[in-house]
Amino acid sequence: MPCFARSLELGLGSAALGTVLGALLAVGLHRYRGRGFAILALIVYLPIVMPDVIYGISQMVFFNYMHEFLGWPQAGLVTMGIAHVSFEIPYVALVVYARLVGLDRNLVHAASDLYASPLKSIYAFWLPVLKPSLIAGFLLAFTLSLDDFVISFFTSGPGSVTLPIYIWGSIARHGVTPETNAIASLMIGAVLLIALAQTLFQARRHGHLSSNP
């Protein structure tokens, strides 16, 4: 089904980019906690606490102005991807930031004391330490993208129908049909599997940590 493949493409792409940008935001928040931290934290929380309808409409208005003055972007997967990345970043940032807060600062300075280059520090220290939170953030972002309807509806265009939009349109035209029930059940099952995988991953990680003195 094209709409399902489109949902997977949108979900995987936006989750990957959202995870990278969210992790960078979390590192920045952790390193530069100062007088303006409260304002930065408020900005990070805004996409989370804002109603989806308001967020989707604001994204639609923004993209319309962009297209009117610059001729880009055309409504479609590009606008949907930008919108999805923008609301996934805060979730990933909070997950990674929670990991950074519990990190011993002496470990952060140890790599510099051992003359590790910034690139070496990323591969030898930051990625192994943040790997569990990065995986958890990616799974969370992918689940949010796959399940999103409201923001996708306001930022979509011709030929960019995702699975939630297809289900809504099918119900609006034909009512609840067996096909709609089957598709919705598969979608719920996919989201549950992703959530279960994330839970099992976290449980195994905590069990491994508790077994090591």
C-alpha cells in the first residue's frame, strides 16, 4: 500500500534527523546551563504542550508564507517531514538530556585529560554512553511520526497521503469498513510492537547495569 510505505519513509527519515538534532540540542542544554536556561527549556517544551491543531495550523501558515515569497517548499512530504522533525526534536532532547543529567562530569573531562580529539571523544565516549537514550529517542520519534494525523493533515499535499490520513479519508467517505478496521488494527499493532521493543530494550539495559557492580 503506497500510503503505508509513505508513512514508513516519513517516519524513518524524520526520526533519524530528529534524533540527531534532538541529541545536539540536549548536549547544548546540558553544557550551557546558565541564566537563560529557563527560557530555552520553555522553548523546548512548547511543541510538546501546544495542541496539535494549533501546531499544525501554524506550520501550514508558515509553509504557505515561505512558498509565497520563496517558491519553496511545495506542500508534500518535504513540509510534512519538516513539521514532524520539529515536533520530534523536543521529545528526543528530553530523553537524551535525562541521560546527560545523570552522567558523572568527571567522565566528561576524562577524555580531554587523556588527549582525545573531539572526533575521538564522540566515537569512544559520547556515542557509547548515549546509545541507549538515542535508540529510545529514535523509537519514540518514529512512533510519534507513524501515529500522527493532525499535523500531517495540515502540512500534507497532493500525493503525500500517509496511513492515518488515508484511514480518516476512508471513514469520512465510506464509514467504518472491515478494511479500515484491519488497517487500523495493523497500525495499532505496529505501534505496540515498537513500544514493547523500547520497553524491553530499557529493561535489558537496566538489568545489565544492576548486575554489574
